[in-house]
Amino acid sequence: MVLRQPLEIPRKLKSIQSHGLARRPTNLPQEIPLKLLMKFTLMLLLVFGVGMYLIAHFAYEFLMGNAREQVLQQANLMAASASATKDYTEEKVSPILERTPQHNSDFLAQTIPFSAATVTFKYLRTAYPDYVLREAALNPTNLDDRAADWEADLIHYFRDNPSQTQHVGERETPTGRVLYVATPIVAVGGCLMCHSQPNFAPKAMIRHYGPDHGFGWKHNEIVGTQTVSVPMSIPVALANQGLRNLLLTLGSIFLGTIVLIDLAMYFIVIRPLRRVSRNADIVSKGEIDLPLIEVKGRDEIAEVTASFNRMQTSLVKALEMLNS
């Protein structure tokens, strides 16, 4: 009778490996974490990239409208300043200058409200060089103030729509597109003293400009238009600057968010899975005398770790039963 020796299965599972019961894909544990984190990062970049594109699209429209309103407010302020200058000149300055001896012999442009507004605006342009003020009329005293075709169209528009006190529009010029704010000029009060009939006008003004133009104005008649123009490049530049600052800020926030999410992904998911993957690789080579992995928390990663620990414990017990 031949006694058989007890089957000895080493702690290292070389015999199991030889029968193909434990096979390990080459270098799999080292590649999975990097690929998983990279895919997650690319997905975040894609989502944030689409979000940045949509934000840029809608934000530009909003910033452009806001910049346009800001430019219009400044233009309205300048137009109001010019009107205030005309009123001050007509009520305070002209009465004083008209009583001087020089007024009877020489034409004093300082007595003309429109001239005072134009000169004052020239000083204002030192701070706002892109803004242009023009007061044009169909029948001006100074032919330099004769309305161009587009200004004549505005005058007729205000005559046809007397309830309108302002018109905002855009027009093409040889230097580019221009945004303008126009208001009607109405002949009232002091205007008629110089522009109703030549025989009522100051003699010095007649000698300076002649009696052939700038007369025949009627009370409450819309005779001209005041326009403040500014290149569209100004609101466009403001909108571009605002969009650039917005995108830089959001880009920095998104980049910081991606870094924080990746760090959380690494410490919460990748690193625990890497420990499980490393132990699985070692056990597949036959090294089963490993301490169990510490289970932290009760989330899905903890469940995977606990399941692997149970599998490792069951494998050890099965081998012990085979050896005994």
C-alpha cells in the first residue's frame, strides 16, 4: 500500500498561475489611474469650454448694449452741457456785451449762444477727443453751419414728428461707423432777434455775414439740429475690454475649479482604487500574505475595498483547506 503525501500548495500561487487560474493584464494597474484622471479632466475641459463659449456669446451682446448706453449717456450729457451754455450766454452774457460800444462797431461772436456752445465744446474735447458736437441749420447765418444731407434729413424728421425730442442712430462715414444723438433746434426768443428779418438783426452781424442767408426764421419753427457723434469703435472697444476681463476672470475660476476637482478625484477615487489594484496585482502573483486594506467611509469606493478584502480572505481560507 502506497501512502500519498499531502498536497502542498505554497503560499505563493505558482501552481495556480501555471494552470491559468490567475492571470494579470500587463501593466494594467499603472495605466488605469492616469487614463481615468485624464478622461475626467478632458470631460471637464470640454464642459467648461462649451460654457465659456456660450457665456462669451451672450455676454458680448449684453456688454455691447451696455457700452452703447454708456456712450449715449455721455453724449446726452455733452448735449445738455452745450444747451446750458447757450442758455447762459443768451440770458447772462449777451445782454452785457450788447451794451458795450464795441458791439455796435464789431461783430462779437461771444454774443451768439450757438457760437459759445461750440467754443465751449472744443475745450471739452480735450478730455473727450472722440466726441463731436455740431449744430446745423437749413438756413444758417454762418454757411459753415449749413446742414449736410443727413443732417437735413434729421431736421425734416423732427419737423414731421414734432413730438420727438431726440433721435439716436448710426451712419457710415469715410472713417467708419458713427453713433449719434440728435435733438431739434427750435427758433424761440432771442433767436428771432437776429434771424427773423435782416433789418432787425445787429448791423455788425449783417456786415460780417451779409443779409442773404440766416433770416426768415419763424417762431417755434424747427430750423436745425444739434448732434453729438462718436465713432462706434468706442463702444466696441469698451465691450471688448469688458469681455476680455470677464473671460480672464471666468477662465481663472474654471481652471482653479478643474484643479480642485481633479485633486478631489485623485484623493477620493484614484488613490483608493490604486491601492486595491496594487494589492490585486500582488495577490495574482501568489503573494497572499498581505494585510487587508483599511476601509474608510461607506461610499462605493469603500464597498469595493471591503469586497476585495473579503475575496482575499476567502482565497486564503480556500488554500488553507486545500493544504490541510
